[in-house]
Amino acid sequence: MKSLRWRYTRLPTQMEDTLSGGEREEEEEEEKQEEEGAAPGPEEPVAPQLTEASQVLGTSEIRQLCDHLPPRVTGCPWSLVFCTSRDGFSLRSLYRQMEGHSGPVLLVLRDQDGQMFGAFSSSAFRLSKGFYGTGETFLFSFSPQLKVFKWTGSNSFFVKGDLDSLMMGSGSGHFGLWFDGDLYHGESHPCATFNNEVLARQEQFCIKELEAWVLS
């Protein structure tokens, strides 16, 4: 009889354990549903709409650059207004293609070593007697990871263009990025405007492909 009473007294406890186990399963299911219904984490920035495919930048490079562009151009389409493969190696041709555009402009190029680099200009490129632009302007390079060199505030030598050259960033007689009138030869030096590294593998380089995109 003792063992029988012990069995009867243990039975409710076993049932309670079974019920509590079911309750735990229900709680776990509710927690899972709440997690599935939770707000999603931040998504990667959507690649902008390009009027045509770039011969210099891939999708990965474009997405990386978008993280550093001013908010005012977020979501703006990219219009290819100039490229050397279509318009030829000519600075004057670049200026002509820029007529009617106020900018901003993303300039990208690939040199003889396959290095990709360039500049973001807050204004469209034009002939000028002095420097123009704003602190939104910056230089960048992929070596192979993206490096961005933004305005230091030390001077306002952002962009200057004449018939024989186009230059971005200056200080101590050197330009951060410089192109000749044929858009074939270029140079890159550290400069005070952006405190940049040499963008190419060497200070002097030859351009294999150059594109100018208007972001508006």
C-alpha cells in the first residue's frame, strides 16, 4: 500500500512537468515569431541607376563609393556625360560635354597598371581662372580597397581647369590629381587640400580609360 500511495502522489507532479514542458514550447514559439516579425537590420545601400554600364567601375566599387557621396545626391541617377572610349582623349571635349551641367560630377579612371582612382567634384568641370568647388569635393583610390581623402580645411584649392590641364587639390606646388590637355598623361601627389596618398602606383601615369558621371 505504501508504494501505491507513493505512486499516486507522484503522478500529479509528472503531469505538471508535462504541462510546464508544453508551456516552454509555446513560449519558445512565441519568441521565434516575435524575432521573425522584428524590424530588419540596416540594408546595404542600393546601387544607383546608371544611364549605361561603366567600363571602369564594377557594382562593388559603385556601392562603396555611394557610402561617401553627399546626401543630396543619394538616389540620383548617374549620367555618363563623357568617356574617352566614346568621346576621345581630349580635355576640350570634356569641357564641351560638361556644358549645360552644374554638377556634381564623379570622375573615375583606370591607368596603365589597372589602378582605379578619381575624384568627386561638387561642381561640373569648366574653364576657370582660379580654383572653384566646395568641401564636398574629395579624392579616392581603390588599392584594392577603397580609400577616400576628404577636405582637410587647410585650403580651398578644390578644382581648377584651363585648356592645357585639369587639377584637383593643391599645396606646396603639387596637385592631388592632375591631367594634361590630351587626357592621356596624369600625375598624383600628396597635397594639403586632401592630405591624400599618391592615388596611382606611381606619381606619373597614363590614362587607359576615363569617365565623367553627372549625379543629378
